[in-house]
Amino acid sequence: MIRFVNVTLVYPYVQRTIFENLSFDVPEGEFVLVMGDTGAGKSTLLKLMNGLVPHHTGGIFSGTITVDGHDTALHKPRDLVDVIAIVGQNPALGFVTDTVEEELVFGMESLGVAPDVMRKRVEDMLDLLALAPLRNRKLSSLSGGEAQRVAIASVLTMNPKILLLDEPTSALDPIAAEEVLATLSRLVHDLGITVVIAEHKLERVLQFVDRVIYVREERSVAVGLPHEIFKDSELAPPIIQLSRALSNKQVPLTVRDARRQLSEFASSLRPIDRLDTSKEQDESAPLLQIENLTVKYGSKTALKNISLTVKTGEIVAIMGRNGAGKSTLLTSMVGIREFDTGSILVARQDPRKLKGKALISLVGFVPQEASDLLYAQSVGEELRNSDSDNLVASGTTSELFAQLLPGIDSSVHPRDLSEGERLSLVLAIVLANKPPLLVLDEPTRGLDYQAKKRLVSAVRSTVTSESAVILASHDVELVAELATRVVVLAEGEVVADGPAADILTSSPAFAPQVAKVLAPAKWLTVNEVLASLERE
Amino acid sequence: MTDVKTLHPLAWWGWGICLAIASSRAQGVGALGLIIIAASTVAFSRKSNDPWSAALVIGIKISLVALTLRMFIAILFGVPGQGKVLFTIPRVRLPEWMAGILLGGDVTLERIRFVFTESLTIFALIIAIAAASSLANPKQTLRTLPGILHEAGVALIIATTLIPHFAMSVRRIRQARTLRGDQQRFGFKKTLVPLFEESLEHALVLAESMEARGYGRNPSRKVSSAPAVMLLLGLVALLFALLQLVIGASFQLPLLASALLVVSGLIIGNKQNLRTRYRPIPWRRNETFVMISSIVLIVISGFTTNSMVALALLVLTLTPLLVTSREVNPS
């Protein structure tokens, strides 16, 4: 269906080759995963497939790519929309019209589809992607998962044979992600569409995948069946890491595989004994006190009567659906959002009343779009600005940055950094003040396993007996690795609050893979299991 | 959506343009006042809460400012003339180089009345157009355009969404400034540079998405550029002919010829264009009724005002009220 023959891509003015002599074949009707480190070229590979690269971006291209028999060098992407369709990383930015129904017909109108066929297809797509209740909704009012489904529907109405998706679940909560992926899998099975998906969160997609394209750092690309690729790939989801660590010969691709293969091991495992930290924490002072917080947007209540106390030494993860009020809660506690009733005290001070240096030396906040905090023209300038903004000795921030991420050229423009590199830069700037409370909103969007590992160790090292970390995240594996306590929000209310191990293992949506494999024992991560084995 | 009784967007525009023509023909302050009141009544009672409805209030504000300014200038700058002197403003001596301009002097009733009628005409023109633009949904108006103009229209609509996007980005960037401990409210480098960078990035994403959704594609392979050339030439010629009219030259023939060129360009272009339309907006009897009454309005507006003419003007301007109902916003 998609054939690459000796494809080489070079961008002008750049030394390195993006792809060299790439040849592979994707058969019809498969669910294909493109994986690789951040910045390895996954998005570029997807855009090569439908011709956006190099037609839209420029670049020097040699070789041939054919999709369903059409040479992409001879056809513009707009002429191939009924063959190959792409949904970008942030679908909301790509919406052209303003209501769901209009968005679905936009492509068909330019294709010249007959009006009665259009009406039929719109109804079909509304049913297939469960969008019927949303048909008259404004696109700006959709949640992340809904927007993603609308974006998929809006290209599917053009009846493409191949669907490309760039990180479709990176902004979604575990349940919405599951829904989107299940829908995609249904397209492959029921309609015979070839789906190619680039994704970092392997644990979410692996169960659906027929074939893997592995874009490695050294510009070489491996294509193969999942169990071949995952035999020795550097990137691997937790179940495969666990299975490898236990020197299991088979490669488990689903939780069910892993449960079967490791059932003997699971029963031989000693029950977990976690250090009871609650007593220790009872004595530590409360750092953040929220009482009866209520936030309203017009007539909609975003947060209802939230009370929450966070003590020093804690790493608290806030979880919940898209739109449950996580970001509202975080922005309220860092003092950049007004609220109606209730009080928030950080180290006995109201963050809303603080400004400038006083605010940022009390709370450090990394927003969802971390790059918002960056405005300089180079990394070096950014680091120097941070020193002067924060009134710290010059060189402090760059030292911190070098610890977080060594070897970055300081003349690079911040926007040319990869997502993970930019996050490290922002983290260094925020941490330069040593704020007692560090707040992170969705820090793992677009991060690969390596970058996540660096983030985990960076966050762990900042937590001392005088500070605490609060993060909102959809990434259950990260939360399992990092958090000591989990707070679950639903519809603006706290519905669960407790030690990470209890909360994460009690609901299937939030359970990390290791917990699912070794249930009912409350293991959360591979490292935990291995550490316990070592002690024996 | 469909049970909401409003008019076809082109019917609203037709009504507005007819009102504008009628008010330029109308005789006297009374007729103009009636048109203004009736048009605002229709617009206020039928407008929705959508953003474009703000056009009405903006239009009224602009025309009020224009009216006041015009009257003020008319009183302040004396023009020597005959008539009943209302009051006299002491004349100010102006320096030599401003000879010919008179500041102050006698203010006559005739002059005030003339200027007031003139400004009221402009007032009515602005209100008529503002009423139409606050009543017709711009997106739906775009959908009624001939297919050949559709792409330019999409680009225009996207351009209009830029301002709200900017406002949102600026708010986010400001928050980010606070989070970096910056207390300065506005800085060129710290606000505008990130704003432009972000807008450029978004524009690229949108362009990519539109390209990948078939924007700019023509399903028929044999497309000649002749209709587009005809359209452009026609528009340029039309503009030229209109300018000639403004400076007073009689240029009826070129005007007609260029209009013909534009229309035929549209027709030929549309035949080539195979773009289809999802659920086109219907043109019903209601729309035809409003259009006919608006044309009658133009005819009647030329008569000297008496009570019968005034009544007819009022009723004809208000006809859209008979065939529409208040729009209920599905939210």
C-alpha cells in the first residue's frame, strides 16, 4: 500500500541527513506503529508518506514513494486526499470551520462529492466515531478526545485508503485514548483501512499493532513485526521491560500475554512491603493548604469545594479526565487565576497577592505549553535572562540546565529544540529559584522514555524535606514511577485521594501495566519488582 | 437549526442594500428618520448573540460620532450664505496662510438644516449596512458565494478569526511573563516576538491541514485560467468605471461592459468548478417577498414625503419582521 524505494531526505542548510536510502513496504489493511525517540523524525516520516514533505516544507528528496500506486512526487497532497489522509499532532489547530458538521463536509465539498452521498457519509461517520450528540457543537467547545475524533472523522469522510496519525493520544486521558485507539483498530478490521500511527506511549498502542517502523537515532529505520522489533529495541513498554529483566524468551505484546507468561513468577513473588511514610509525613509541615475552593467560568462550575493539603516531601499527582478541572486547580494554586470562594495558602501566603520575584521564589510552575515561558532568541540568552529575572548569581541556571540535559549548544533557538529538551530548559529556569512548591502541568506530552526518565530523576532530586511537587498527568506510568500520592478529580470534585499504590491499582483505567500483570499484588513499576528481587 | 426562522443571508444583504439606496434617494429628515428607526428595530429584534451581531452597535456608534462631528464642523466653520441667522459665533482671525477658511461667523437655519439632512443620509446608509451585516451570518453568506470564489472566501473567514486568537495568545503569554517573575505589563520583545512566532507556527499547521484536506484542489483536471483572468480584469475595469462616475464623467458603457465581464467570468468559472455544497441554504417565498418589498421601497423613497409615503416607508422597511422570528441560539 505504501512503498518506499531508496528514499533520501535532506533539508537545505542542515548538515545531517534526515533519512538515507530508506526502503520498505506497508501492506494493505494493517495497523502500523511508527516509534522512535523525540526528534528522530517520526512526524517527518508520516508527512513523507502523504507528500506534505517535501511539497509543503521544502527539502531535497530522492527516491520514490508510492501510495496505492500514486507517486507522491507527481501528486500534491491535496490531490491525494481520497487516497491518504493525515491527522496532525494538535488537531484543534487544524480546524478550518467552526461546527462539527461543517468540519466533516469541508473536504468532501472540495472533492465534489454529490450532496446525497455527503449526507449519508456524514451520518455514517457520526455513528462510527460516536459523534452524533456533538454534531451541532462549536469546535472550540470540544474536549481533547472529542476534537481528536472529529479530526479523524473529518478526513475519513473523504474515504481514504490510508490514515496517518501523529501522536493521536498524547493529550488524552487514558480512557479517551483507549476510545480513540479502539476506533482506529475498528477501522482497520471493519473497513480495511491502513492506519499508520506515530506514538510515544507504547503501552497504549502496542496491543493493536500489526507492524512496527522503528526510526532509530542513527537515521536507520527498522521495519518488522512487533515481536521481532521488540526483541532488542531500546524503546520498550513496561511489560516488555519486565519480561526482559526476568529473561523471559517470549515478547509479551499485551497485558494478557504477559499475565500468561509470567503467571508462575507472579505467584512466587513475595508480597510487596512498602516503607510506611505516612508517619513521617504527619510530622512534616503543610506546604499547600486549599480550603473550599470553588472556581466558576460563567455559569459552569470548574471546581467545586476542593479542600486539599500537601505536606513537604510529597509528590502529588492530580489525575482525571480531560476537562475535569486539573489545569484550573493548578493555575489557581500558582496565583494566576482568580477564584470565587475558598482560600489557597502556599507556605501561609496567598499566591494571588504576590508578584514578581516573591511569587516565583515561592511556587515554580511549568504550564502545559512549556514553551510559553521562553521568549529569547537562543538558549544561552534564555539562561542569562533567567539569572537576571530570578536575581540569582549568573551561571546558576545554565549549571542547572547542564545537569538536566548535558551537551546542548547554547546558540540554538529554543523553538528548534525537541519537546523534551525544551521542557528541560523550562524546568531549569523554574528551578533556578529553588521554589518550595513545584507545579507541573502535563509534563510528558511528546516525551520519549529516555526524556521521561530524565524528568523523573530531575523531579525526584528537587524534592527535599522543605519542598513538594504537584503534577497533573494522564501518563499512568509516569505517575506510578514518581508520585507518592494520587488525587483523582472528576467534574471538578475530588473523588479519590490516597497513596499512589492504592489509588492506581484500584481502578483499571489508571492501573500501570505492571500492576495489571501482577494483580492483585500492588506492584507499580518494573524497578520496584527488580529491587525487591535483588533484596532476596 | 432549521426551525429557526431567519432569512437567507443574501436576502438580508439585499434588504440592507435596498435600504441604503432608498435612504440616498429619500427626501427630507422625516423619511430618513423613519428608515433609520425601522431598520434598527428590525436588526435589534432579530439579531442573535453571535459575535458578528455586534456590527449593529458598532455601526450606530460610528454614525453618531460622524453626525456630531459633521454638525460641530458645520457650526464652527462659517460658510457665507443667505438665510435666517440663528446665532453668531465671534469670528477668529486666522493667519495669512490659512486664507479662505472662515472660523466662526453667522450660523444660518438653512445651513444647519442642509448639513443635518446630509449627515442623516450617511447615518442611514451606515445603519442599513450595519443591520444587514449583523443579521446575516458571514459563514453562511460565504457558503452562498459562487464556487469559484469559495477559496478566497475561506481565506477571508480564517483571517477574521485571527483577532480572537491573538487575544487568547496574548493572555497566555502575559501569564507566562508573570510566571517568570516579570512585572512589566507589556514589552515588545517579550510579548510580540512570542506572539508572532506562535501565530506563524499555527498558520503553518493550519495551512498543512488545509492542504491535506483538499483545499485548493480542483476535481476536474482540465481547468483553464480564463475565467479567473476575466474576473480580475472585469473587477479592475469596474473599479475604474466607478471612479470615473465619482468624478462626474458619464461612463455608462464601460460600467456595463465591465459588469458583464465579471458576471460571465463567474458563470464560466462556476461551470468548471465541480465543488458541491452540503445542505445549501434554501431561498423561499419569504425571501422573495422581502426582496420585492425592498424594491418597492426604493421606488417610493423618491416621492416627496407625506403621511401616506411615510407610512409606506415604515411598513416596507419592517417587512422582514413579518416573515422571521426571533433567533434562538442553540447553546
